[in-house]
Amino acid sequence: MRDIAINIPIKVYDINELNTDDKELVNKAIEATKTSYAPYSHFSVGAAARLENGTIITGSNQENAAYPSGTCAERTTLFYAGAAFPDQSVKTIAIAAKNEKGDFLTQPIPPCGACRQVMLETETRYGKPMRVLLYGSEGIYELRSVGDLLPLSFSAKDME
Ligand SMILES: [Zn+2]
């Protein structure tokens, strides 16, 4: 038996410590929560992706009475980015969420497992790291890549 430790570096920023581009992206994610369609969970999530060409794509969670038919903000955003700009890698994605009372989460919003898997494939598809900014009103997490968000991940290369 032996132990393996996985060390994942995360930088924590106050919003005013972010550079101009990242601050803009986080603010776009915050703004995107307003377009959320969440009559069931009452949990509004917004995401904003900055593509390699500088374009910013935003999305939000879209729910459905047939529950699994809905999609999270992260996947709405990345699938739209892939459909509209298939040749552009995603440099950075920012995610924000607010609860039923309209309060943004104090702690950074963690993407669900399904979204992490899609984020990972978006990253591996272009072969370039996608930085991740998770907004919390008391601090923003920055991860260097999606790989850091999903250690021991499964991807297409595991099927070879
Ligand atoms: Zn999700």
C-alpha cells in the first residue's frame, strides 16, 4: 500500500484584486444570472466564457418541468460557444450563483459533476488550459485549468 496526495493550487481573490479582463468576465457571469429560468430550484446560475478571439459568451441555467431536460449555466454557455465559435478555444470561464432571496453565494459556486466533465472535454478538445473563476461574494477562486477541478478524470484517451 502507498498513499498518493493530489495538491491543487487555488488562488483566492477579492473582486477588486482581479485584473480588468477577469473582473469583466466575473461581472458578466453575475449579470447572466438574471437570464436564468429556474422556476423549480429558484437557484440562478450565470456563466461567462472568454474565447481565444476575445468574444465573451454568457449563459444561465434553463430548467424544465421534465427535470432532466434542463441544463446548467456552464453547459448552456460552453455548448453555445462550441456551436457559434467551434474553432475558438475557451480561455477562461467564470461562474456565479444567487439563491432564492437573490443573494449571491458567499462561498465560490462549485460546478456540478456533469458540468465538470463537459468543461474538461472543452479543455481537452482545444488542447489548451481553460482557467476557471468561481465567484463567491466573500472570495473568488481561480483554478489554472479544468483538470484541477476534476482530478483523476475520465476522458476519451482512457478508452484507447
Ligand atoms: Zn452543472
